[in-house]
Amino acid sequence: MPSTAAEPDSRPPVFLSDPAALAGDRVVLAGPEGRHAATVRRLGPGERVDLTDGAGLVAECVVTAARAGALELSVRARHREPRPDPALVVAQALPKGDHGPLAVDLLTEGGVDVIVPWAAQRCVTRWEGQRGERALARWRAAAAAAAKQSRRAWLPEVTEAAVTGDLARRAAAASLAVLLDPAAATALSAMALPGSGDILVIVGPEGGVSPAEAAELTGAGAVPAHLGRTVLRASSAGLVAAAVVASRSGRWS
């Protein structure tokens, strides 16, 4: 019988690297990434590591030396992963507190390519001035950390905060735009999906999308759809929608 004991993950860890550094056969991983690899992960000579520029390029490496806060690596092979198509874009209404970075973490693990922070009318959280800059930085840091954990060669883009007019323009340009609505007549799982282009999923705030916002977004081409009989939190609805789209579009095949 197969063992039921948990086996260690044999896949190499992933770290971010400057694209220029990946061109050579020897790479020194320093800075925050190097400190994490050498000090936190305690990687040593002979261990495998993958480096990525976050834009599809992956360098398969072996550690040749470790020192305080840095690793020296030998590049054994390189490969480039194509940009995912169709691209999955999620407009995420701003949740309160730590639910924002949590939503970004989940969306990144689910394979979302672009995350658009949406300042919807009924959002309690507001991104203004330096507070908004700090919040955006937290979202981007959460995306980078989750992308490494998920071993993604493409980091998701976390855009500047958008207003409803910005989303309407994205909806008009997308191959398919979906406005998540628990009261919609159509299920997302029953919708026909395009084979290419952007699939935009719009996640509203806990208080729901206002009638004016819904009218503007559907007027731009967004189609209302529901995820099921239960109502999900704003921080988890995007992941569930991404999973439905990814499984049905062949991205998880």
C-alpha cells in the first residue's frame, strides 16, 4: 500500500531575479530574495533553485555557494513559458483591512493574470494619498509572494486603483466581461467562454454593486452571472470565479 505519510515537496523553490542577471551562466541572488533563500530557506550547495524574471523566463539553477544573505547559482537550463491566453482579469472591489491582500493572494494562486483594485461606490475602504500608495504596495507584495509560492513564471499585474468608468472601458474592450451578481439568471459555469483575449470578472464589495454601477457596466457589455446559491465574501468570490473560468477554458488542463 502507498505510504500515507506526507512526503517533502521535491519541486525547486522559485525566486525573482533581475532579467539581465538571468542572461549569464552564473547568478548571484542577493537582496531580499537572496536573504530569504540563504537565511530563511537555508538553501545550500547542490540544491536546485528556479529563478524567474516574472515575465515568462525561467532559469533552472543549482546552488554552488551560500553566504550570509546571498546565494551563488549556476544556470543549467532556461525556458520561456508563453503568456496565458485567454488572459484572466479580475476587478476586485476594495475589501476592508487584511481582506485585500488575502484576496490578492488567492487570486494569484488561482492563476489570475491582472488584478484591478476597484474603488466601488459601496466600498468602506478608500485609497487616498499615501494610504492608497501603501495599500497598493501591500497588494503588489502579496501578489509577488503568492506567485513565488505557486511557482508562477508570470507575475500577475496589479494595476493602479480604478473607478467604475475605467472598468466600463475594460469591459467594452474585453472578449468577455462578467459582473458577478448573486441574483443573476445565468450561472458563470454555463456561459460560453472565448478562446482568446481578456476575460474580465468584476467582483463587487460586501454591500453589493450599486444600481448606477451595474447599469454603467452592463451598458459597456458586462454580463451578469452568479456563482451558485450561496453568497461568497468579496475576498473569496474572485478565486471561485477564476477557478470556474480556468477549468472551463483549458488553463487547468
